[in-house]
Amino acid sequence: MPLSPSAAPKTRTTTENLAGLLKKQGFRIERDPSQADALVVHTCSFIEAAKKESVHAILDAAKGKKTGAKLIVTGCLVQQHGKDILDEFPEVDAFLGTGQLAQVADVINKPRARFLDKSNPGGLVDPDARASEARKEPPPTFDFPRVAVTRVRFA
């Protein structure tokens, strides 16, 4: 499964933490998107340039995924613009906000229809989770090594 972070350092770190979490749960991180069963694009929308980069990353992932692969979009673009991007990107299978990264593995293992939690505007949550439990879920603890998802480049 490839993970694609935006250029923001915080987003890259979170993506590497997510890769570590998924690896710990038995997933293999695949560098070639065309070979992956699921693609995760972790987004940023703090500034307009980051928002545009995130949109391009989603579109690139949608074009590059193999038939039947799942495309999952996570991060603050989802958190801030949930309903808009749900409508704008029908090719995306699941949207998870910034506090829902621990649900990525479950969404991959138990695919379901696309969803939007209207009681939590901007945040898209698993409709199978009880609302009270979903909102009280503690953030994942990253007590394992991060997995680098980008090549190190030097100028």
C-alpha cells in the first residue's frame, strides 16, 4: 500500500507514523501504486498551495491505482472540506479526518459504502462505529518505528 503525504513536514511525519501503524498491523507498504490493493493519500489544506497539492495527489492516485484497489483520503483537507470533497471525488472510496487515522486499517479490511457523518460536520467517520465511541476514541499511540514514505533528497 503506498502512502502519499503532501509536502508539509507535519503531514509527512503523520504519514510515516500511519505507515508504521499499518506495518505493525500486518500491511506491506508498496512503493508502486499500480501494484497496491489500497492507496492512502494524507492531505494538508493549511494554505492554498497545500490544498492544491493535495487535490493533485488525490487525482494522481486515482489515475494510478489498479482496478479494484481502494483509494482512501485522510487528513485536514477531509476535516475542513468533508462534504465538498465527498461530492468532488467520486473515485475515492473512503475519507477520514485527522483524528481518524487509526480507522484506516479497518476501512481497508472491511470495505463499506462511502459515508458522511452529518452530526460531525467536516469529519467523516465509520458508520459502523457507535457515535459516542467514535468521538471518544483516543488518538493512536505511535510506539513503534516510523516508516519513511518519501525519498530523501539533498540540494
